[in-house]
Amino acid sequence: MADSILDVATPGVRALKPYSPGKPLGELEREYGIRDAIKLASNENPLGPSPAVLEALGREFNSLARYPDGNGFALKAALSAHLGVEPTCITLGNGSNDVLELVARAFLSPQSSAVFSAHAFAVYPIVTQAIGARANVAPAHDGSRGPKFGHDLQAMQEAIDADTRVVFIANPNNPTGTWVDAGDLRAFVEAVPADIVVVIDEAYFEYVDEPAYPNAMRWIAEFPNLLVTRTFSKAYGLASLRIGYGVSQAALADVLNRVRQPFNVNSFAQAAALAALQDEAHLAQAISINRQGMQQLVAGFDALRLACIASVGNFVSVDVGRDPGEVYTALLREGVIVRPVDNYAMPGYLRISVGLAEENQRCLDALAKVLSA
């Protein structure tokens, strides 16, 4: 008989540690007795959702007793027109990480492996290990041939084995904010065998303003094994509703839909995403605020003589020059929540999300106070 219920779980699950999200504001205020704290920990949109989203949510209460559209017809139709793909190429998810899990469930097994980079998004090792598959973790750039901590596509290609079935690429990557350019990424996708699913995770796509940054969805028609994922949690400001999607050729989407849970995306999320997609002005404002906020934070780090990783997302990882855990805790006492990234093997770094101008300044002031203590 097993000593504990944990012993009954599958080996991969037994070895997992639960995902640790950024500390909620309410928890901080309860623990420290602090009021008016700010949270710059979870890469959320400080502007919030479009007013049109709030109106759409209000209308959905009339159908609260009904199941959502399990196929997401209206949202898929809108995404189809927005992206220039057929609705059959779209897989809706409870956040884009839901789509990542669908990939693992559909294509990985204890007899196969997945490839991803060191310092890559935490969900890749989680879904791989939960299935019992082997993780082939490629070393990231050391700064000599590419951005330090960034994906090294050559190393990732070398990490592909005969049993590899999935490759995860975050572009840009969280928590580093680094990205790979169109030429290198295209060459990588072309070199990957056709029986390996290549997942390009573009959760922060809307924020990127780099001429060489690729829109990988334009390659979908050419590669049956390519899946591109995006989310409404970031630039569209719908994090609490958990709504994302993947785009691939229809045959790959069909496989994912075979393991997708019925009604995995609720009615409120679908209605909100549809409204958000139509408010281009609000999206542009969110992107502008992020661009200004990033400049403000980087300038502040420079003034404090702190090195940060150049980021194209809505967050930036900064080397605080001492034990980041101590700095994190001290910032909590100042009412500022940021994110430790020790689980990403980035010693010395904290990740800070871009907030509104006054939130960014409060964070910089608190950081200066803590570092001078």
C-alpha cells in the first residue's frame, strides 16, 4: 500500500512543483498590513480592458445558465478575418497555456522528448514533465553569439533527438524579453523534421516593434507541423478571463481539438475577446503606454547603475546586484510586488512588469531606497 496519495500519482507529476504565480495584492496587504500596494509581477496590462469589453461582459449575464459555444464560432470568425486564416485553423484555449498543454497531451508521451531553451517560459517544462516525457533543455546564448539568456536556435536544433515530438520556442521569451529574428527562426522551422510539432509562442506579439521580428502566422500555410499561439491576457488586458488561441493548419488543429475539454473557454471570455479585438484604438493606447513605461524603467535602472536584459515585451528583468530574494522581500514591505525568477536559473535578477507611469516611478523609488539601505 502506498504511504501517501502522492505515491499513487504518475512519476512525472510526483516530481513537479506547483506553479507559483506572482503574489496577489490582497495577500500582500493582509500579510504586511499595507494599503495601496502596486503589483508589477505578472506582466498584466496596467491600462486594463477596453470599455467595450465591460459592456460585452454585462450583456453575457443574461445567458449565465447556458453553456458557452463549445466551438467558439463568433470569436473564431472574428479571428479568421483579423488574421487571414480559416476558422478551422484556430484552436481556442483557456489562456494560450491551455493550448500548450493540448500540444503536450496530443503529441508527447513517456517514450518521447520535447525541446526548449534554458530560461524559457515555465509552462514548457511543466507540461512536458506532467506527461512523463523527457525535456531536452538547450543552453541559451552566453552573450558571445546572441543576446545573453536568449534562445540559441543552433543549440536547440542540436538538442533534437530521434524521439523528439515537440519543440517550444517563445518569441519573445518570458522572463528574458529576448527574441529571435525572422531569418534565423524561418531557417530553424525549415530544418526541423516534419514529424515534429514546432510551437512558436507569441504571447507578447502585439508589443514588439522590431523590423526583423517575424509574424510566424504568415508561415502556417507552408508548414503542416507549425503551431503559433497568442493570448488576450497581455496587450488586450483580459488576464483574469483566461482566453488565448493557437493557429495551425486545419489537420493539426483537428488533433488538438480531439483532446480539448468541452466548453474550455467560457462565454464571458469569448465575448470579451471579441469586443477587445474590435477596439484597435484601445490596443494602440496600451502598446504606447507600455513603450513609454519601458523607456522609463530602463532609464531608471541606468540611473541606479543596474544592468537589465533588453526586452521587447511588457516586462524587464534587472540584475539587482545582490540577493534578489532579499530585495524582493524588502520591496514587498514598500508595497511593491515584483517577480523573483530564481526558478528560471537567473541568479541576481528580478522581473518587473511595465506599469503606469506613476507605478513605474514608485517602483524605481522603492528600489533605490531598498538598495541604499
